[in-house]
Amino acid sequence: MALLAVFTVFLLEQLKAAPAERLLGMAASWAEWLERHCNGGQFRHALWAWGLGVAAPALLIAVMQWSLAQLSPLLGFVFTVIVLYGIMGFRQFSHAFTDIHLALRMGELERARATLGQWRGRSASGHGRAELARLTIEEGLSAAYRFVFAPLFWFLILGPGGALLYRLAAVFVEAWKHGDERGHFFHFAEKALFYLDWLPVRLTAMTFAIVGDFEDAIYCWRTQAAQWPNATTGILLAAGAGALGVKLGQPIAVGGEIEARPELGLADNADVDHLASAIGLVWRTVVVILSVLALMTLAAWLG
């Protein structure tokens, strides 16, 4: 059933983009409301707010799915598809990625800058062709992980409640990332997401290596990932850069100042051609994951 649910979600999303952005926006508003009303300046307040905002909805979805599956496997299946369709999928990042790719191909740098800036939530003004390609690959790999690979991992472990748990945890980190006055809330959410990311990001990085340049991916992962400010993103981007044979990271100009960023990857500097390679890497990773899931399903049936 899990394999069929995932295939169904992928198919539905190709027909019509999922409403994840709108639903996650509502989740962010919920997170901000909890922070305003529950933040008493103590760690336990963050624990209760996160439990109410993230763990409780995930548990509710898990119980609902189990209850419906007991009544009818078909009802459980339909409910699972609805939940997954609402919170994950390729279209959450592939649309912007494709627009930037086409804009760069056509030499429309301003259009590429505008799309990238809107996607990242940071101005891309002044970025050149190579910087735009590099940042687009970074954002694409990160979004594929956040919207597809990590939720899919937790879905396979805990069902639709697990997928929702992960996506809400990621939303709460961004919503509570406001400053020292909200330090307990942000640091708790960040640490919770770190633990949720620990295994899936490493499995994703290993799959990047398998479907790309294995030796370079492993080398970059081992020697460069720790240089990135965020450990999870560092593993993902270092392995992705090595698998693609491209350099990511590197300093960029932001608002007239240089933002220091470590260099990740080997070989070539990023250009437009590497954008197609990046999306190919993501698709090959999806194929490997679905193939493993298919084998697991077959083994369960035979057993």
C-alpha cells in the first residue's frame, strides 16, 4: 500500500500541483500564534508548544489513518494519499527550478534573479550567471530533500503521521527563527529537526553518491560538509556537489557585501548545463528509492 500511495501522489502532482505551500503557510501562522501565546521564557514552554503544534497533529493523523484502515483498507489508502499530496512533492521546487533554468538558457538574467529571489526569500540582485546557477542547484537539492526525500523517509517509518511530523518540524524552525528573545523556542525546534534529519539526510547523501560520482561524493561529504554552518545542509550539498562534479558554496555578493561561504565540491564551476544534471540527479535518486520500496513490498508479499 505504501508503494501504491507514493506512486499515486507522484501521478496526481504531475496532473495538478499540490496545495502544500498554502497549507504550510497556515502551519507557519499556527507556529507564530503558539509562540506569541506560550512563550514564557522557559525551555518547558517551548517543549509544550512544539508538542502541541507538531507532535499532536502528527499523532492525530496517525490515529485517523490507523482507524480508517481498520474500517476499510481503501479508506486508509485514500486518507494516506490525501495527506501526502498535501505536504510533499516535486512541484514545490521543480516549477521555480525549471523557470530559472529556462531564463538562464534564454539569457534573461533579470527574470532568473527575480524568480530565484522569490524562491529563496532573499534578493538575488546583482548575481551573475554562474552565481545564479550555483544558488539554484543548492536551493533545488535542499528543496528536494525537504519536500520529498525526508518526508518520504518518515512516511515509510511512521506512515502519513511521520511525513506530517517532519514537514511541521521544518516549518516551526523557520517560523521560530526570530532572534534571542525567542531563543528557547527556536533552539528547541532546531534541535528536534536535527534529530529528525540525522538518518534521512545521510541516506539521501549516500544515494546521491550511488547515482552520481561515488568517489567524489563520499570525499566531499567526509572533508567538506562540516565546514557548512548547518550540518544537515552541509552533508546534503557536499555530497550533491561531489556527485554532480560541480563546485557549490563559495562567497557571493549580497547587498554590496561579500557573504563568506565555504567551497563545496570539486571539478567544474556551476553553469547552466549543471542545472539539467542536478534535476537528473534528483530523479535518479527518486527512482532508487522507489525501487528499494518496490523490492521491500515484493519481499513482504512473498513472505
